Amino acid sequence: MTRNRIARLLCLLGLLLPFAALARNVDLATVPTRSTVQLTIYNSEDLTLVRETRVVTFKQGVNPLQFSWANTLIDPTSVELKFRESKTGLDVLDTTFPHDKPQMLYWNVRSDANREATIEISYFTSGISWEADYLAIADPDEKTLQLESFVRVRNNSGEDYEDAQVRLVVGTINLVEKIAELAKVPVGRVEELEREEYRDLRQKAARKMMAPAPMPEAAGAMAADAAEMEAPKEIIKEGLSEYFIYTIEGTETVPSGWAKRLRSFEAAGVPITVEYRYRPREYGEQLTRLYLLRNDTASRLGNTPLPDGMIRIFRANGRDGLSYLTVQNLKYVPIGDRIELNLGSDPAVVFELLKRKVYRDNLWFQIKGGNLYRKLGEEGMRLELDSQVAGWDEHTVCRQRIRNYTGKPISVQLRREFQGDVAFRSRLNPTLHDFRTVQFETGIPAGGKAELDYEIVARMGYNQKQNRVELQAGEAGR
């Protein structure tokens, strides 16, 4: 029990006069403690579905039970009471909200015999959130890494949760879609609903999505609880929604006003590839070093999507120590997607772009006073005096020089984007990443260097016919 918080007192109200007649069938000496508690936390809506079970002794007749939520963020309209066993001979007759106790309700439960039963109370609360963080440690050869995932749960709900099973909703839940489905109204009408009705439908939608599948009839409540706690993780795709409910192994006590860091998984021997990239649009004007890996089973991952979070990256130095590399935000990674860890520039790999030559040719002129375009030829001087330039080709010959001062070979990928009508001429075997972006790759041995030449022919004015890059084989500057 917590002090000054949800009393969850599932006890008999023999001291309250309005219920004195009902209380004579009740005789509980102590308040029953929680048997289990489960938190399903959905960050985007500041919603947490709490499901807790308690074992209560009922006597034949009507038994009043009390529930209070003083000094907490529980939504009282979301509180529900259910019986875990089917056909128990127990019925909830009514729910009463006493006017003199605004943070309390009473259930009147009728039992056909003296019995012990497991009850489940569920409700929504606010103020509980979670965030993920990761620790990646590459081996000295940078062939594999160890990836650890943690979840930090923050509880500002006003209630302590002892030995709680924690479930996290990862991904996107389209609550409007589910509300429309549950309300049996067109999506367009959802915005017209009154605030209270909208809240009610929102809770029903979230409860349906975040609660586990119905339990089959079992021999007893404890067996059902055990099966539920060991339920496998599940990926759910419903219409516009795609989300994943991730269960943290074991149970943890999450006090109010505290944050608790929980381990979610650990994977060793995850294969990685080191690649150097030059992509000005993504990384700026520098050669950037990256670790590349995949969230799939071949990489000893891939059992779950990876939620947004901060990842800290180290490299083992081979002397029982670690070298800090970087820290970055990791965006949501679905199963099967690639993970790119940006390590920044590498001082041991030097990248230079040298402009070797710029010239123009293929000039076209417009004669003054007319619309005739003529290419410059033997009459060039005469045409130049009484005409103006209408089109030309502008040639730029460049050299990309890369020096590898590391002790191992590296792989380099370069992308360059060009505007307008451009011919890209080189012997680099380039490909088009898109209609105006050229991509080519090369390998550089340890201690070696590469000089990658190319020529850009930009067709200007009258010469421009299209807006794309054309690949041409050949030597730059010839």
C-alpha cells in the first residue's frame, strides 16, 4: 500500500452508515494487497493502462468494495472491475460515487456463496512515461558490436507500483481510426463529438488496443496470471496503425516521483560494416564515417522494432578499456531496416576536392534584331560583333583525392547532386541515385590514396534541353 495515494482498499465499509445493512455479510480483517500489477505505457497520448489483480474473500450476499484515487492522476471514469474466473457466482450490482467523497467510488458485489476470488481492477492514468537508450560497444577490429537496450520509466502519477510488469507501446497507434471503428461513426464525425464522448471513445479505443488478448478459461486465477505474464511479445498491424507492444522481462517497483532504468535486451556479436560517405545534403561537406547494421535475425536482432532513443557508441581498445566515439539520436527502426550510426569525420582519412580546369565551348549566338541562333564557326568574329551569346556548355574538371592513413582498407561511397541539364563524364563507373544525383564507390587500401577525376558539362541557355544528369563514359577533361 502507498501512503496518501490510491488506497485500492477493496475492503468492506462496515463503518459507513449508508452501507451498514450490506456490511453485515462482510468480515475482512486486513486490506488485500495486490497480487499482480501491469503497466502498459503509451507515450504519445500520455496514457497508461493499469491492470491489477487482488484476491478477495467474499461472503454470501452483498459485499461493498471501496476504491479511491486521492492525490493521483487516475481518470475515475475509466475504472473497471472484473472477475478473473468465469461463472464464479459473483455479480457487480452497481457503482456509486458518493457526493461527500469526490475521489472515491463503491462497488456492490453479490456472491451466491462464501468464496475467495481474484478480481481485476483496470483504469487509465497519466503522468507515466518511458524513453529508450542504447549502449553500443564495437570490438577492436570493428567487425561486430555488442548492443544493449534500456528503458527509463518515469512515474509522476502519484501512485507507487510495486513489482509491476511493464509493457511499452512502440510505434504508431491511430486512435482516431479506432475511435471511429468503435463508435460506428464515419471518421469525419469524430471531430464533432462532444469532449466527454470523445474522451470515452478514446479510452475504449486504447483499452482495446493496449490490453492483452482475452484469457482462455483456466483452472484458476493464478494460472491465468502466470500465462499472462509470460505472454510473447506481439507486433500488431491494424489498418493505418502499426505498433508493437514490448514486455520488459521480470517485474520492477516503480515509485511515484522516481525514474527507473530497466534493461530491455542485450545482443552480442552483431555484425557491422564500416563505410565512409560523402553526401553533402545529409552530412555536410565532409567525409563521414559510419557503422552499418540491420535490425534482423541474421544480425542477432530483429525480434522487435527499436524505439526512438539516445545511443552511445564506444569501441573496445583491446586493453580492457573503451574509446568514446559519439552519441546520437536513434530513430524508430522497424524489423528488417538498416541502422546507420554516424561517427563523424575521421582524422585518419583526408578528403579533398580540387578544381583543375574550367572552360566553355559549344557557343551559340542570337543575331541582334532576329531570332536566328547560329553556332560559332568561321564567321565567329563577325557574328560576335553583331550578336549575343544564347547558349554554351560549361566544363568543370575536378579531382577528388582521398588519403587513407588508417591501418586497414576502407570503403568509400560518394554522392553528388547537380542542378540543370548536366553530363557527368568519368571512368568511375557511376550510377544514378536519382535523376540528378550521381553515386560512385571505391576502395582504398591501408596507407593508400585514390584520385577520382570527373568532368561536369553543364548545358546553359539555348543548349539546355532537360533537367537531369546524363552519365557519359570517358576520361575527364578530354
